[in-house]
Amino acid sequence: MKIKAKYWIPGLIVGIFTFTELTLRLGFGFGNPVLSQADPYTGYRFQPNQKIFRFGKNVQYNQYSQRSEPITLKKLPGKLRILMTGDSVLNGGNPTDQSQTITELFETKLSVSGHPAEVLNASAGSWGIGNALGYLREFGTFNADAVILQIGTHDLTQPTSTSDVVGHHPSYPTHPPLLAIQEAWTRYAWPNLALRLGLNATSSDLPPPTSSNPDGQFKQNMESLKQIVKLVRAKKIPVFVLYTPNFDDVVPTPKQPQYKSAFLRLLKSLQVPMIDSHAAWSTLPPKTVETYFRDWVHLTEPGNQALAQKLFDRLCVARQLPACLPKKPPPKPTSP
């Protein structure tokens, strides 16, 4: 018996819709984005206690909005704890699996070397130096053995990000969408299609805020940096800076970023050691450095691995971090 079109066509549409929804949700993680929340100290941060699978990558945030596993506020005996703050370079975003973030790779290197470690990742996309200061004021330093500030070229003149985008921009949702199809269309498909057609649409990627007065913003950011150093050292914790370049700082021809020299002078006056990946990568072949970037500033897994190795070499191999030094063997019992 031939089934009339008015019966099978709706069933086909429902079947296609259901198959697409399940494929997007289960196969790619659509419908379950990382959620954000407004915060009076940090502007915004990731909602606590999230663990999701997104675009084939695992993403996890603990109870303190860190891209790290859950922790105890009190450091466990015998465990090295390092707190890192930064922006999307440190965070890695959805394209980076949890195991391949800078902090996780650094933590692995420490553990393999005989230093059981926790490297905490307090970061969010487009955070500036002022946002990192806000996080430390809100949550403290977690009894860390060291604090490392990831600061990139663009961070030197970037204003402190505010909560204006939270719940209003597709990259900063506060609750999951009803449908995976809905998110795929509104956050990715439509903005890209509109861009190709020359139409006005909200971009799925929000660039970091920029200042109309970069000189003044640089001075303001350096004041925030001074406050961070003062806050951390008040707890008798050593503080370091991990400096990360933009792509065009090192490729195709390395060049000195505009505000870097003044930044270096301030760090020297504060006696804050800097792990300078810009200087290190400027000596490498451009083809090698190209593999470290996935866009103008964000890093690939090889780039993250290179930074983790640089951190380990400077802090542990070169013995700049006392807590990373080899443990002294217990004294031998004296003969009676």
C-alpha cells in the first residue's frame, strides 16, 4: 500500500531533525557550551564545576572557575602547587583538550621529574592584567608555592574586560541553549554565512577590547601589575611572568613589540623574573614557530608544549623556583 505524502513527509522531516540534533549534540558537543557568569572582581569568569566534551576535546572547570581539576583549598602535603593566571592563550579554549593546556603539560613535566604538582589555570578569554588582579583579590593565591602571570604582547595595552558581554554575546552564554541545532546556527553557521554575504552579524569570536589611548592604558596596566606583585609577595610567594608573543612579533621576521622594553624595565625594577618566549622563539626558524600558532595569538599543542618545556627549564632545571629544587635526602643515622 502506498503511503500518502502527507504522512511520510512530516515523519521524514522529524527523523532528519532528530538525527541532526543527536549528531550535533553527541558527536560535537553543541547544545552544551562552556558557561560564563558576571563577576564584580573579574568582570566575568567561567561558571564553576563544569565538565564537558566539545568538538572532540575535554574541557573542565573546577569550583574556583579554573581550567583545572577540583582542588582542596589547603595544599596537600608534599605537593608542589603553582597558580597561573592569564587570558585565552593560557586557557586554550575549546580547540585545546584539557590534557594539552600549558598548565596540564607543565604539571606533567613536574610530576615526571619527581615533583608531584598541581598547576592551577585561572584564565578566561580576553582577560587583561586588571582581570587577573581581580581574580587574585577575590580568591587569593591558594597557598601556592609560586604565581606565574601569563602576559602577552596584546595584554600590555588591553583594557580590563567587563561583564557587558556576558549573556549578550554568543561566546559568553550563561545557560545552555534549548537545542544543539539552535547553537550551531546562531553561534557558528549564521555569523560565518553573514560575513561571506557582507551582512551585519555578531561575530562568533569576540576580539579583546582595545584602548583609544594605548600609552595611558599601558601605564594603568603596569599599576595593576605592581598591585599583583605586592599582593602575592605579601604572602611570601615568588612571582614570575611568562611573556607570550603575537604571531607577527616572531613571524616572518622577529621584531620588538612597542611596549616590551618599558615592560622589561618595570619587571627589572620589581625584581620579577620573566620567562621570555618571544626572545626564545625569535631565534628559531620561522617555519618552526609557525607551527606554534593557530591564529594571530592562540597556540597549537606544539606551542603549548614549547611553553611548558620553557617553564620547566627556567624554574626547575635552572633552579629559579626554590620549591622545585631536588628534595634533600633524609640524613643518615649516626652510628652509636
